[in-house]
Amino acid sequence: MALQAAVKGKLISVIGDEDTCVGFLLGGIGEINKNRHPNFMVVDKNTPVSEIEDCFKRFVKRDDIDIILINQNIAELIRHVIDAHTSPVPSILEIPSKDHPYDASKDSILRRAKGMFNPDDLSMFGADNYST
């Protein structure tokens, strides 16, 4: 399946802090499309929330992006925009950053899955302390 996505030219994009973006860029995910727009955004403490929202919306509209990785602490800043995205593609995956550990109770995918599964099933994903 990954090969099929690679053949079609589908990308992974990243919205994250500098360490996260550099790590993924060193891993080879960095691309710039024909309009000279990158598939990543480095967010720091001075980045306006509106700029993060605009970048997220651009990534969602791009047909060459299948997965958007976003640091969970940054996702919290634009939670209303992420929750409004209901399409399965691009998939939104919230990841931890070096300074902010992963919190399963804030993950939008786990919140959606909670309605589909027994809460005991989600405990294997670290969501055992999850409450509605």
C-alpha cells in the first residue's frame, strides 16, 4: 500500500516544532510542489495561530498529500479546524514533540474511535485514563 501511494506521488506533510520537522526532513519527507509550496511548516512560539490554521487548510486541500503529521500541542491550538476535518484523506495524525508528551485524551482520532469501540479495547493504546 505504501508503494501504491509512492507511485501516485502522495506525500506526508508535517506541522511541528523545529526538532520534529528537521527529523522528518532528514528522513526524506521534504518536498516542494510546482507552486514552490513545501509540505512542512516549522512552528515556534512566535508563529500566529492564524498562520498555522492557514497552513493546515492548505495541506488538506492539496491532492498530493495523504497524511498530515502534527505535534499534539500545536494541534490543540487549532483543534476546532482539525475537528471540522472529517474526510479520511488526508489523515491527521497527532504526534508528541520532545517537550510535550503524547496525551491520548486529546487525540482526535481516539476520541472518534471511542464511540466505535469498547473503552477496554482502547486501553492498549494508552487511553485507559480517557474520559469523555
